[in-house]
Amino acid sequence: MQSTHNTHHAPIRWGVLSVANIAVKRVIPAILASKSEKLVAVASRNIARAREVFAHLPELRLYGEYESLLLDPEIDAVYIPLPNSLHAEWTIRALEAGKHVLCEKPLAATAEQGMTVVEAAQASGKLLMEAFMYRFHPQTVWALEQAQAGRIGNIKLVRSSFSFNILLPPRPHDIRLQAALAGGSLMDVGCYPINFCRAVYDHAPSTVAARVSAPGVSEIIGDQGTITIPVPFVPGDADTEVVLSIEGQIIHQRITHVDQYRLEVEHFGTCIRTGAQPALSLTETIDNLRTIEAIYQSAGHPWPLV
Ligand SMILES: NC(=O)c1ccc[n+]([C@@H]2O[C@H](COP(=O)([O-])OP(=O)(O)OC[C@H]3O[C@@H](n4cnc5c(N)ncnc54)[C@H](OP(=O)(O)O)[C@@H]3O)[C@@H](O)[C@H]2O)c1
């Protein structure tokens, strides 16, 4: 029988597929910290490890198979932080099981696969959003508002990068280093600057060319000024700032520390409760996947791999 729980005021009941690092360190604490969201269950291929990790949450339901969690009628929304190669399959399964889905980036391994996921979401009538958490940070929201309001004139150039050294300390089994799991730096972190550029211009690029560079700062350059976000994607626990330079004037917009993962899950929860569309659209998601593929092709790299 379908649950009748989903009223405008009741917390959204979340299930999480896997004991992924990002779930344990960021998204599950964000759900637990939120009054409007509730963590109900976690599924893991390794239930003994799940029991150990969540020993401090005795009320939490633990499943030894992802499918069993999807069959739980007391779950409204599922968060999917699996390896990239499994995002499409498990998002479709969760949608077909009647769950709303917040899936980690990138939504799928290829744009074609992404389209099948979007079609599954449309057929299910459930909400789907790709988990680009940085879009919910007020520094991102503020910078995009300034650019869209024309504060720096016509946008001429956007520079953005995100990098870290995955080889220090060595972790050869990391999912990011496994091509078969749709790993790789473009899929793991390159997708953020692509998403940022698309958000600034509000459309996908017409052509792409790629080169590797570091470190990570985002800059939007207009014909009358610039907007700089010094720590654009993972500002962490510190206060941060956006720097707006226009006509010789420099404005340092201070942004107080927030938990962007909490803002992300609460936004998705609000959309489920109210029926509003998520701020991060599926059009953006598919554009991102298409751009990733175009960059691989531009670099002469075969993609998709399978
Ligand atoms: N938004 C962000 O800030 C952010 C940050 C980091 C990562 N991510 C994204 O989140 C996802 C997970 O990243 P992560 O670093 O948290 O990964 P991770 O720690 O390696 O966790 C992935 C989990 O997937 C499950 N899994 C199922 N099949 C697997 C397989 N064949 N190989 C390996 N693991 C398998 C495992 O959980 P069980 O054994 O419990 O089933 C594993 O713990 C990726 O899509 C990544 O792009 C997002």
C-alpha cells in the first residue's frame, strides 16, 4: 500500500544507497541536522560495515541490498552517492519504485544515458535533481544574481577550475581512478566548472576546447567588470567572500559560513512538499553531460568507454 505520509508539513523521509564517503561525511549529517528532513534508512552491500558506521543511530533501518530500501514504503526520497557508472541504473530503479531522487553528479556516464534517466523521471512523476551542492551556497547564488542583473555588463569570459591531488595519499582503489566506474577528473571535478559556466550563460556551449590547469578560482568577466569567487565549490566551514570589481570599485561581499549540503537537501525536500521544480534543472544536467562528452572528444579521448 502506498504511504499517505507526504503532507506539506511532514519531514521528507530519506533513504541513502551505500555507505559512501560523501554520504557519511556530508549529506547524512546534513539530513540529520535538518528539521524538515529525516533519515530513515541506509542500504549497503556490506551491512556489517553499515552497522559499525551507524552504531550511533540505533533507530536507523539498515538494508543489505539497495533494492530492499527501494521497496520500503516509508521512504519518500532516495539519495544516490554510488560510483558514477551506477547513477543511471539506480536512479531509474528508485524512480520506478516511486521515490524522488537526489543523485550525485554526474547524473549518468553519458548524455544519452542521462536522457533515459530524465525520461524515467518524467514518466514517474517524481522529482529528480543532480546533487551540485555548491549551487545552494549563498556565495554562488549571489554571484550569479550579480552577473544576471548585468552588474558587470555583458559577460565576455568565465574562468573556473576545481582540482585536488588524488594521488596524495595514494589510493589506487578510489572510484575516481576506475575507468570502468566512469571515474576520471573531468567526471569527478571538471563537471563543476562546466556546470558553473552553463549557469552564468544560461545555455550550453556551442563549441569546446580543453586544456588542463589549476588552481580553483571562479571568475566571471564582463565588459564592465568582474566577479571572482575565490573558493567556489567547497568553501568548507569558513566564512567566504565574492569579489565584485566594477568601474574602479571593489566590493567584498562577505558570506557567512553555511552547510551547502543541508541547503541542498532542504531545497529538494521543499520541492517535494510543494511540488515546485528544483532550482537546478534537468536541462542543465543534460547540457553538462553533453559538454563533458564534447570535451573528451575535443581531447581525442574515447567516450563513452563502453
Ligand atoms: N557533491 C559532493 O560534494 C561530492 C563529493 C564527493 C563525491 N561525490 C560524488 O559522490 C559519489 C560517491 O563518491 P565517494 O567518494 O563518496 O565514493 P565512495 O566513498 O567510494 O563510495 C561509493 C560507494 O558505492 C558503493 N558501491 C557500489 N558498487 C560499487 C563498486 N562497484 N565499487 C565501489 N563502490 C561501490 C559502496 O557502498 P556500499 O559498499 O556501502 O554499498 C561505496 O562505499 C560519486 O558520484 C562522486 O562523484 C560528490
